[in-house]
Amino acid sequence: MSIKPNTELKSNAPSGDLQTKWQRHRFEMKRVNPANKRKFNVIVVGTGLAGGAAAATLGELGYNVKSFCVQDSARRAHSIAAQGGINAAKNYPNDGDSVYNLFYDTIKGGDYRSRESNVHRLAEVSNNIIDQCVAQGVPFAREYGGLLDNRSFGGAQVSRTFYARGQTGQQLLLGAYSALMRQVNKGTVKMYTRYEMLDLVTVDGVARGITTRNLVNGEVESFAADAVVLATGGYGNLFFLSTNAMGSNATAAWRCHKKGAFFANPCYTQIHPTCIPVSGDYQSKLTLMSESLRNDGRVWVPKESSKGKNPVDIPESERDYYLERIYPSFGNLVPRDVASRQAKFRVDENNGVGATGVAVYLDFKEAIGRLGKDAVSAKYGNLFQMYEKISGENPYETPMKIFPAVHYTMGGLWVDYNLQSTIPGLHVLGEANFSDHGANRLGASALMQGLADGYFVIPYTLGHYLGSTALAPVDENHDAFKASVMAVKAQEEKLFNIKGEKTVDDFHRQLGKIMWENVGMSRSKETLTKAIEEIPKLKEEFWQNVRVPDDRNVKNAEIEKAGRVADFLELGELMARDALEREESCGGHFREEHQTPENEAKRDDENFCHVGAWEHNSAGWTRHQEELEFENVKLVTRSYK
Amino acid sequence: MGNDNSTEMTIHLKIWKQDGPGKKGEFISHEAKGLSSEMSFLEMLDVVNEDLVRLNQRPIEFDHDCREGICGTCSMVINGEAHGPDKEITTCQLHMRKFKDGDTITVEPFRAKAFPIIRDLVVDRSSFDRVIESGGYVSVNTGGAQDANSLPINKPDSDLAFEAATCIGCGACVASCKNASASLFVSAKLAHLSFLPQGKIEQDARTLAMVRQMDTEGFGACTNTEACEAACPKGISVENISRMNRQFLKASIKER
Ligand SMILES: Cc1cc2nc3c(=O)[nH]c(=O)nc-3n(C[C@H](O)[C@H](O)[C@H](O)COP(=O)(O)OP(=O)(O)OC[C@H]3O[C@@H](n4cnc5c(N)ncnc54)[C@H](O)[C@@H]3O)c2cc1C
Ligand code: FES
């Protein structure tokens, strides 16, 4: 294998028959002899589903693994918060599902902006994931006969979603975490919790380690390795308000980008239709109400004559179940981008509900009548409780109020079929990469992708890299490591020394507002140009006027946040630029200039059937393209009517 | 929105401030004005911290992440109760509407010998990780697992395993126990795995290893006060503890 950067964006997927690609690739890849594996040092950053699964599996194989996360325990990675479920093509309900079906739905759901080869592999290994998790003791929901239960998620007409009440992410992550802790016990994995990666170290253009800040005592240090695996999650928090955990950030990925890794499709953002609406200026995050609720909940707004009335008093004839009306075949289970946009349209038309009019109803009355309160509670009890705690209202009695919120980022570091970035030796997994969801991710497929990448892809492809690449030995005394430590310390010093007037959160909130208004659910040339003007100004002000209090050598949340917001301020601009370049609407990217008369997204396959991948350089950025070739699926207009 | 009932509040805070591990800590007083009853408790602390930064003082460090009751990161003792005055919630799910305008609220870290304080309200709970490391898993490698449905599991057992597995590992059980015992945490993990056929095989070894590691970490003994169950945000039952004790006894007899 060559050790040159992959700036030509070669997918490195084998050609030929789709169904056997992965099998053939596995056969052809180089392997590392079992006895030699322990001679290789691998750094895995992130302990979510992707990183946790990767570190555990690489440890099992015998590699010498160092695993890093910012939380105080690997078990607390943001994946823990996933609620609704994980897809697999098991076809247990016998409703006609298959690997090809799951592949097809995922490609279509992504609005034909993902790579066929990657998505097919994802669908293929989905079944192994369920088997693996059950073997670990993940307590998925079961039927009375003792077999696994399934439910439906948006964008699919089959029931293929496995779940553990409303805590699927928690149970899957605890499975991966336990596998990881087993390896820690065996000595193959060493954990570094409360460590934040702040730089990627490259030697001769190859990823050879990372520089971190110890979040307890502020110490900046480096770690050398033979390969770096990045699984640091998504960047939805750029918008300030999102459903992501407070600590989710783009920093690790962004610092890799600045070291040469191309960033793909940064503008593809998923706005989730069912979240608890904003209640005040002090709001720190938004809470998701799982998509699974749309299995039984019906979305509506009052018709003109019943506006402003108490929802329980509004008769059926006065309710507009607009998703069922517009999309009779998918109804409330249309994909997320479609459901979100329709909610926005209702609010824009002044048909929203609640005190500020920025919400729609999600109603369980019909389901409670049909199934009984107990059955509804068994399925969604913890979500209903969560809603009640936050809103102070009882969803068994009055419909939930919901509104879309930033939830997931399909964009991320560009990777090839082997999950390797444009930098040799840097592999990127999970939400941090761009690979499988195109312009829109279907529900229950992020957990599937994270675990697929971590358990079933990287263990092979990393072996291929290590087995086929001649790496000179380097350690932390190499100049590249020393320079990296100095650069990280210098940035920190600079932040402390500004001693300005505004808090880090002041800037973050301001950035979020610019993004939500201009690079949010719908975008236009006008709004994007505005964002591209405003964000660099805000960035400049940040570097002159932010106040980072306290000391460097202690637990200090403000310096942690300051570094992350500094990166968000750059990535935000790139998102706007990417959205401006993409003169079409597809999936979560909706350009007002490109829509059908029925306000549906209008793709431009002629000019934009490609991945936009951005290279960071002294002039700013250069946009590159990876053309997407569809050999198996015919590109058609996505229809859920 | 859901929150059409917002009222303004002033709260007198008494918060634990401690500069670092092993340093002497103390309660500091702070008056928080202009709060909304619809804020979460952590949003109230965000407001306080931003005010402190604007006043050129250092903010209070506290742990948090998901802010929706699932990651188990947030960890405060509020008015003497782990996670504060409400049933089955975490600190991040507590809302200011639970308090009255003008109230005084005391905020402390989770305190236990096995949870040393890092700074202010932030504690080190890595002892929990080491307990899991000692045996809290099924020993299977990735790959080669049989078809998931070839192992039917009866629903009642599966549900019990799930109930125990919902533990978020926050440590409220330890913080609320006068002996700082981790029995609820450890027994929940043991119960999760021993209700399932996959986990039964290693049950004895796992029980012995995890209970012993719990002792090594310096957690206290259980004296059945059941304070842990009352404080647990996930309502994990103390029945798990009796089950653990029985299993431990059986396993240690077999061991001899
Ligand atoms: C509320 C919610 C519900 C969801 N529900 C579902 C669902 O039902 N089904 C589904 O398929 N998907 C769901 N998703 C999406 C899914 O949970 C995520 O996309 C997925 O869990 C991401 O996993 P990951 O392993 O890529 O990253 P994460 O779980 O985000 O993990 C990132 C890891 O990287 C570490 N890290 C980050 N930066 C650094 C750094 N600089 N240095 C060191 N470590 C770092 C973190 O500590 C963490 O360990 C949901 C998302 C949300 C927000
Ligand atoms: S912050 Fe996650 S449980 Fe409170």
C-alpha cells in the first residue's frame, strides 16, 4: 500500500459485483500474524459505540491499544443517550426484509448521496451486530415466546428496528464498554479517561500519534503509535442548542482536518423532527423524543377555526394530521428531513401551537385508545417520563409539543472503503466520518454504523494498513511531537491571555443563532452569504474579547469549552461554504432555490452526484469531489407519498 | 411552550468549593437572581457560572454531559439528598420549579472514600470502572456469535435483566449510603448478567471478583438501610443486593 495521502479521493472499494465486494475485499486484504499484533501500538480516540467497539475488538485481536475519552468513564460517551433502536436485516417478522432491502432503503433515505459499496457492507454486517450484542448480554426487548421484538422507524416499510425500551444506546454502549473493560483487565487496552485530544501528530504525512490535555490537571502530553483511530462523534453542538450531549464537539476531527484530512459534506445536518421545544434564553440543550414515538403518535396542528384552543378540546374534524394527509403511504413515518420541514412550514404559515407558536402536536390519544395505557407505557414509559419532567405536562393526557432540533451530522472526515482518511494511518469511524448516510440518515442506523465500523470493519482494514505499510519507528521525542505539544500549549496560553469581556458561551450562543437562522432547516444563497460574512467577524471578536477564567493546571471547564468553540467558529464557516456550493436540495440540505412546486427537495444529479470534500490550506479551503457511481440502484426522486 | 408558567425566582446558594484533590474545601454563598422556574438545576448553575466569570471570579466545576438523565455524569448532593428532592431523577433532570422563590439550597459533591474529590463538585468515580473491569462482562470475543434468535429467553427474565441493566453508574447509591457502600451498583450489574443464560456460565467467578474488588476500592459494607434504592434515579431495587449476597455465599462455599 502506498503511503501517500489519498488526495485523489480514491474510494479503494473493489470493483465488480456489489453483493460479494466485502467478502472479496476481506480475502484480498493483508493480515497481521497473531504473534506480531502486540508489537503494534494503536490509539483509539473515543469510547462511544464506534470507538468502544473498535478498541475492544482490536484489543481482543492482540494489538496494544490506548483508548481515550473526555468523559470520566468510557461508559458515558454520548452514544449512551440513543433512545429508539438499531436496524438490522434479520427479517425476523417475515415482512420481506433482506440485506438488499436495508441497503436500498439506506441509499434512498440518504437521497442518493452515499457510496453504494459502503452502504451495502453496512447492511451486510447489520445482522452480525445483533448476534454479537445478544451474546454479550444486551437485553433487547423480547416477545412472550422469548424471541426478539422489532419496531418500525422512519423511511422503512418493514419492522427491522431492535430496541431496549427507550434506552437502546445505553444498552449497546454498556455491551461495548464491558467488552472494553474486559480487555483493560487483560492488559491489551489502557484507558485514558478525562483526556482531550487536541492535535494529530503526523510524521512525513503519516498519522503517528496525538497530543492531549489531561482534563484533571491540565498537563499537555503526546502519545506515539503506529495508527490512530478517531471515533469522536458528530458536531451538532456547533448550533449551541442540539440534542447532543454537552461535551460533544468537533475538536478532534477539526484538528485532523487542519493537519490535512479532508472534511466531506460538512453542510449535511440532520434536524430531528421530534424534540422538546425551546423554553427560554437560558436553554442549554434540547431533548429528543425518540422517532419510535412516531410508530404510535400522530402529528397534527389545529385547523384555522380551532387555533389557540386547548388541544384536548379540539375535535377530530378540526385537526390537520398533515403528514398523513400529504404522505398517505408513509404517514407519520416519513424520513426525518421531510417531517422536520413540514413542521417548519406549519409554523411559518402561523399554524404552530404553544405559547410562542413554534411547535406542533404529537398525540397518543388514538394509540392509548387502541392499545391501552399500559401497553403504551411499556413501549415508551421512560420517554413519557422524560417529557413530563422537562415540560411539566402529562403526555398521557395532553398531546406532546414538539419541534425540530439539530440532532446529527452526516458530514465528517472523508474516508475510503477502509475507513481511512486522506491522511495515511488516520482512520475515522462512527458519526465522525461521512461515509454511510449520504445527505440524510435514517433512524436507527447510526448505532448500526458505529458498531459496524467498530466491531466488523476496522479490525480487518486496520490490519491491512499495518500489514502492508512499512513504518519507521518513532516515539514522543521526535520533533513532530515536541512541536505539537508546543502548539497546543501556545493556543491555550493565547486563550487565557485575551482576558476579554464576553464568556465562551456568549460566543457559542451567537454562533448557534447565526447557524440556525442561516444554515439551518432551509438555506438560500442570501442566508448563506450572510453567514459567511458574519461568522469570520465573530471569530475575530472571539480571539480579541473572550474571557477564559481560572488556571490552566486544574479541572477547568471554561478552557475546555473555549478550545471547542474556537473550532466550531471555523467549521461553521465551512458548513456555510459547502451549503452555498451545493446548488441543489438533497436530504437534510434544503436550498430554497431548488424545490418542487410541492416544496419537496429537488436534487441535481447531473451536477451534484458527488461528495464535496474540503482541503484546508493557507488560502482557506479547496473543494474536491468524489464522484458517486450508482451501478445497482437507479436514481429516482425520493417519494414517500 | 410546554412552559407557559414561568415565574421569576431568587435562590440563596451554599455551594461546596474545593480547589483541588486533598485541598481544604468550604461552602461559599451566592445569591442567584432573575432565575426562571422553568430552568433545569444545571441551567441555573450555568447562569451562576457565567455571572461569576463576568465578575472575574472562577466558576464552580461540576460534572455533566447528556443532561437528560442517562449518562450518569451529573452528581450532586442537593439539600442533603443525592440528585436532590425528587423521586427517580438525576441532578440534570431536576427543575427549579421544585423550589420556592427565596429558598436556600445547599449543593455538595457525592462524598465517599472511594470517590475522591477532584475539584468543587467533581469527583473521581473510576473505582466503578475497576469493579466492572474485574468481571462485569460476558467473556465473548467479537465475531462468530450464533444467530440471536437461536437463544430464546423468557420475557420475564429478560425484563428483569433489563431493569437491572438500566443502572447509569452515577454513584448516587454510594453518596446516599451512610457506609458509602456500592452494593446497589455492583448487585445491579450482577443481576443483569445472571438473569440471562449468556451470563450464567461465569456467574460464580464474576460475583466473587466484583464483590472483592468493591471491598478493595474502599466501599463500605451494606447494612440494609435501603437509602440507596430511595436515591437511585433509575429505581433499581434492593432485591438485587440480597440476590448478590446469596450468590456470593454460594460461590464462596463452592470455591473452598
Ligand atoms: C438523543 C439522541 C438519540 C439518538 N438515538 C439514536 C437511535 O435511537 N438510533 C440510532 O441509530 N442513532 C441514534 N442517535 C445517534 C447516535 O447516538 C450517534 O450518532 C452515535 O451514538 C455516535 O456514536 P460515536 O461512537 O460515533 O460517537 P459518540 O458516542 O459521540 O462518542 C464520541 C467519543 O469521543 C470522545 N471524544 C470526543 N472528542 C474527543 C477528544 N477531543 N479527545 C478525546 N476523546 C474525545 C468522547 O469522549 C466519546 O467517548 C441518537 C443521538 C442522540 C443525540
Ligand atoms: S448529565 Fe447525564 S445523567 Fe445527568
